[in-house]
Amino acid sequence: MTKKMLVAMAATLALSLPGIASAGSTDMDVIVDGSTGAQTRSVTVSLTDLNLANQSDLRRADYRLIRASKQVCGYVSGSIMPVTNDYRTCYGEAIGGARSDLNTLAQRFG
């Protein structure tokens, strides 16, 4: 397989993931969206194994959302080189939306 074919397959998969993530979501999932430039990525974070009435589990959920927010905004292999304003904006919006969804879930199930 050529490098161009691999890139094309990866792009196709990345574009199809938001639809797949939405289709498989449950009431205890948070979908984290991040946009950098013209690219939008989504990751579904499952919280089904957590008790959102428990503070320790809420912190664990927040940590998962932080990781997912970094991932959808381009944080790769431990760092963004260099950190750009695009990344900061993407991360701020992604974590803000994810935490809002987490708060709603915590009120509903906690």
C-alpha cells in the first residue's frame, strides 16, 4: 500500500468516526468535539463504569474528558509542538462543552 492510500484511508476513517460515535452513544457517554482550522474530530468518552455521585469518579470522568479534548485538538505523543492559538481555542471549546455535558449527567444520575 502506498503512503497516499494510507493517508486517504485514514482521512476516510476520521471523517466517518463522528457518525459512528454518535450512533453508538448511550446516556452515560460524552461526545467531545474539537475543531482546528477546517478539521473537526469527535471522540466518545464512556462513563458507564463510573458513579457520578462519587467525587472520586467525577474527577476520573473529568480526567478522561481532558485527555479526549487534547486528542481531538491534535495533542500527539505527549506534546503539541508548538502550542498554537488554534490548539488553545480548540481545547478550550472542547473541554468547556465536555464539562458542561458532564455536569448535566452528574445532576441527572448523581
